[in-house]
Amino acid sequence: MAAVDQETFQHLLPLAYEWARTQEEFVLAHGNPLGMSHAWDAHLAGVQDFARIRVLVVDRISLPENPKLADAARRLRIITEDTRCMGFGHALIVRGDAWNDRELILHNLVHIAQCERSGGLEQWVSDYLGDRANCANFTIGSLEEEARRIAQNICSTDVAA
């Protein structure tokens, strides 16, 4: 899997932010609030304003319409045909067949917490994609690693309790 060169990255970054902003606006307008257990998980994941989160359950998570952005998203494995959940801003987009995967939901709630900590969606998109732009493996990158670690810790702690 090829990384994205710096010039391409700088060109695609504002397009990626615009795509994420549009997605978040749609989910906030059409999604549902978190239920009690998911709201608690959002709290555990570090989300400060979990009452703002809206969830949209979909059949599949679509690639961006812009062909270059879609290609980069696929190559960096940010969005693929296998993507089951995405969380950013205060939007949580979940494929219906992944709704009961608590660790996956928690992972994406951590991304929402990261977005809050970074100061908002635009800064988080820049941080997240910058973290990922030169990674050859989806699991590499400090924000991805943090999301995986926190989700796994919460799930393993609950099992042990």
C-alpha cells in the first residue's frame, strides 16, 4: 500500500475536512442520540459532550465522491469496502451489522474524544490524516493506537469485573 506524497496530502487535506464536515452535519441532522449504554461508553472513552453525539446506522459506509480523495482513503485504508464504523466530530456512523461490536464502537468514540481534545473537526482531520499519511499499516499511528488501546482496555476491564 503506497503512502500519499506530501503535495498530494496538502491538496487532499481540505477536501477531506470538507467531506468529514458534510458527513458530520448530515449525521447530526438525521441521526439518533446515543442510548444509555453507549452514552456511558462515550464517557468511558473520554468524550466530554456525549449528549451531542448522533448515531446513523447505514448499510455501508460510502467512499467520498471525489475520485482522488476516494483513492487516497482506500490506499491508506481509512475507508474501504470493509469499513464498519467511523467516528469524528460528534458523528458516529455504524454499519447495521456492526452495531453490537462494542469494542469497535468504543474505538470510534475515542476518535470523537480525540476530536474534542484537538479543538474541533478541522484540526482533528489534519492531525489524524497527518498521523496516517505515511503509515504503511492501518494499526500504526498514535491516534489509531490510542483508540485501539482504550477500547481494548475498557472491554477487557468490563469482562474481568
